[in-house]
Amino acid sequence: MFQRVLWVSLMQVLRSIALVLLPTSFIALLGWATAGSSNGNTADPIRAALWIWMAAHHLPFQLILPPAGQNGLLTYLPIGALLLPVLAIRSSFARAINHIDIGERALSLSRILFSALYATCATIIAWVSTTHAVRPLLYCVPFFTAPGVWLITGSVRARNRRRINDPLNPAKKLLAMVLGVSSLTLGVSLFLHLGTVENLITVLKPGFLGGLLLLLLNIFYLPNAIIAALSYLAGSGFAVGAHTLISPWTHSIAEIPALPLLGALPTGRHPLMLISIALFVFCGGSLYTWSINQDRRVLVQNYLFIIVASGLLALLGSGALMTPALHAVGVSAWQMTSAIALEIGVGIALAAFVPRLADLLPFRGRR
């Protein structure tokens, strides 16, 4: 049984890698052929394809920037690109467990082997693609990919497995709601600053192929912008470089990178936007109302899930963008998580204690 599970898992791991790597290889080769190269070395687009594949998995890079050879980091990566490996992993693992189909024990073994083999292949890819100027952080690769694949494959079911009720549904619905409001806020800001977006595109002069790649890059970075909007609505704000902060009560930024999506940035302080904190307080009250009818443990689980999910989103939406001037881009993980946890906690406390206090008022007793 072990040999069969190992073989099926290995084949599906290679399939999931190929599903993402082949399209990125085509894009890298097309860009290399269009832009040209000074040495004509075809190893360059191959390495670029491997780097794109790793960036889609949010694996960090250490860079040596020309011309002075300054050290840099690339950890602020597009969250939208994660969708490609997630879909490939889910599809391949579903095929694996449907091919095995010999019991829960084999399915658990396949999940362990799939995660371990995927992390091993990712480490090999990172090692092969390492150059003097671009160095993937090898020690991070297995610690990032193995737990990530384990989490992704945990929600994949075989055809004969039944769905069960999820006690965390209230928290997931509330997170989806606040992310939807953040997306709407971002869309309105983009519409109000279309002139700035057009100016940034004009400065870049990407051309036809470059314009398509730039559009794709901005689409992949949209989730990062939505998380920044979420942090802005929560009051903690976000940064676009060292010693910068954009929040409803603070606006300290000198210049922005030439990325069209950044044209949606607020142009000044907007203290009235602090009213959006009421949205998170409302979410806390709603969470209490939905969960308390079942069990207090369900309320605690949903609240902790929101905190952990907010922290994970904040970590994904923060990092460094190559140069020392942009070593802090995106949200502050601890500030955003703390703000959301506090505001939702206030909502839970209000929903729990305000009705009890109202019952103690004298006029309520007379009635």
C-alpha cells in the first residue's frame, strides 16, 4: 500500500508543479524573446520562470541590487498569485485520493506524503535557481510549503466523503463581509483617483506586451491592496516604504512607486473614516448573537479564528519590496491584528452586557 500511495502522490505532485510552471515558463520565454538579451543565454528565462513559480508560493528572496551591489529583500509578494498553486494542489491531490480510494488511513498517508514531496521539490527548485544576484531563502522553503500544502489539502474530500457542518461559518461569513466592504472601498478610491492611475501608467510606458504583464501584476496584487484597505478601515493603516504611514488620522508619504494600483492611495488625512470602526464592532455583536445560541465555546472558537485569520492576512499583506527605502510595505501585522481583535471584542462585550445593564435600569423595572 505504501508504494502505491507514494507513487500516486509523487505523480500528482509533479502534475501540480507543472500546471503552474509551464504557463510561467511560456510567459518568461515570451518576455525574454521580446525584450532581448545581451548574452543570448536561455538559462535566464528558465531561472525567471522558476523565480515566478516560487514567488507565486510566497517564498522570500534575498537580492543583490545593481549597480552598487546593495542588499535587498523581496517578501512583499502578490497574494492573488497564490490562487494558481492552490488550485493546482487541490486538483492534483483530489486526483490522488480518488485514485487511491482504499480507506481513511491511506488518505492520511497520501496527505503526509504529498506535503513532504511537494516541499522537497520546491526546495530543489529553489536550490537550482539560485544565482549570485537572486537567492531564494532555502531554509524557508520547506517550512513555508509543507504546512501550506497540508492546510490546502485538508479541505479536499474524496467523492464518497460527506460534508459536515462547520461551526466556524459565522466567523467566515463576517470575514467575507469585511473583505467585501474593503474591496468596495478600494474600488471607489480607484475610481476617484483615475487621473493618478493614468499618470503612473504613462510614466512606465510598458508597451503592448508589457501592458498585459503589468495588468496581470496589478490583478495579482489586488488582494494585497484589499488587505491594506481593511487595515485602513480598522484604523491601523498601512505603509508604502520606510517611515511612512497612511491611516485615517495620519498621512506621511513623500512619493509612491510607479505601480498603477497605488494610484488609489488617499491623498490626505480623512478622520471621518474612523466611523468605519463601527463595522468591526457590529461584526463582534453579530458574532455574539449567532454563536451564543449554540455554545460559548463556539463563540470563543469563532473569535479566535477571526484573530488568527486576520494575523495570517496581515502577514501575507506585509513585507519588503527589494530596496531599503521600501523595506516596510503593506500593513503592520501586529497592529492590524490587535485593532481588529479589540474592535470585535468590544462588539462582543457590548452585545453581551448592554441588554443586562438595560434590565437593571429603574424605568425597566416599573414596566
